[in-house]
Amino acid sequence: AVRSEPSRWSVGELIPLGKYILLKKISAGATAAVYRAKIRGEAGFERLVTIKRVLPQMAGDPDFVETFVREAKICARLTHGNICPIYELGKVGESLYMALEWVAGRDLGAITRRLTHNGQRMPPMAAAFVASRLCDALDYAHGLKDASGRLLGILHQDLSPANIMISFEGEVKLIDFGIARASGRAQQTNVEALKQKLGYMSPELVLGTALDARSAVFGVGVVLYELVAGQGLFAGAEVVSRSARTSFV
């Protein structure tokens, strides 16, 4: 029997979520938890998916929910081989979630940490390949237009190794493409996670000023440097200091 959706669920619970079965918790942040899940169909049909589920404390934040839904609708229009697609935006009880493609592989952060642990660096040609695929994805998204021919203005605001998946077949997939920017309350409760991302943020993103496509391209450059050099380009404190002095012109 399918259990009813609890009003206050725990991120560690692997319970049925509507038509999906949660198999394993992958991660949990300040705003959402991510799971490997599957959906079942007729005649034994099964498909693995990624479920990104809004945490209970954020479900009551109307600004966050509005942003989550709006960005999911926009990003559902992204169809590119190097961007992880969204299959569905759904809700079970008060629990809002997204179903996305399951990428069997590792994120770029995990790969670089393993290389560093083994005293290695990514081969330059492999690093260039990753960067080129990211640029292809960004070029497509930045040029996407609506039915009236106006640019949609889709920007990835968290281009960091944790959001770059490398499949076991060598595919490069950009995830969390502009989806659900965390509210101020969420950022305040996730300071450590924010510090880890500061080194990849453009000055405008750190300062909260106007952004354009160059902000994401900046992130690609930082990632490429890290892959080739085997070390970060900026420390978190340095990013804040640098951002206070400069911005794109």
C-alpha cells in the first residue's frame, strides 16, 4: 500500500512520492533534497530519474516557491545535449518537486577531488573538451528566444563543479540551470555551501548587481583554470575583496 504524504517529512526518508519511488538520497542543501528515483509503468517498464524536492521549511516561502516554479517552466524549454532536461514539475500534498534526467556518472567536483588526492591533474585536452561543451550549452541557452523573437534571458547563476556532471560515457551535462535561486533566508542558513561556491562566482553575482551572459562565461573560465592548474583560482575571501573593487564594463 502507498503511504500517505506526511506533513513534515525527513530528507532521509525513502518513501513513495506520487508515481515515483525514492531509491537513494544524493544530497540535501538549504532549499531542496536530491534523490535517485524511478518511475514504474506497464509490463515492468522502469526509468531512473533525479528528483529535486523542496524542503518543508521552504514550502511556506511564497517567494521561493514562485521562483522555483517560474524557473522550472522556463528551463523546461531547454533542449540541448549538454543540459540536463527537466521532465516534470509536480506536487504531492504540500511537497513540490522536479523530475529530471538521471545522469549516471560523477560531478566534476568529485572528479577533481579524486585527481588531486592521487596527485594528478586532468589532461589539458580533456579539460578543453569539458569547457567547450559548457560553452556550447551556454551559447544555446543565452540565445534562446520566445515566440515573439525576444531573448528569454536565461542565465546559469551557479556554474560550479558541483553542477557539472560527467557521465560514465564521457557526456558533459550542466545541471541546475538557473533553477530556483535560494531566498535570503536559505542562503543565511547555508553559509558553508555558499563559501564553497564563491570562488566560481563573477563579481556581479557576488555583489548582487545586474547580470548578463558574461557572468556564466566567467564561471567556465574559472573551472577551466582549476582543471588545468590543479588548484583553485580564487579563495572565497579573495572573491569578496576582488568583487568589491571591480565589475564587468
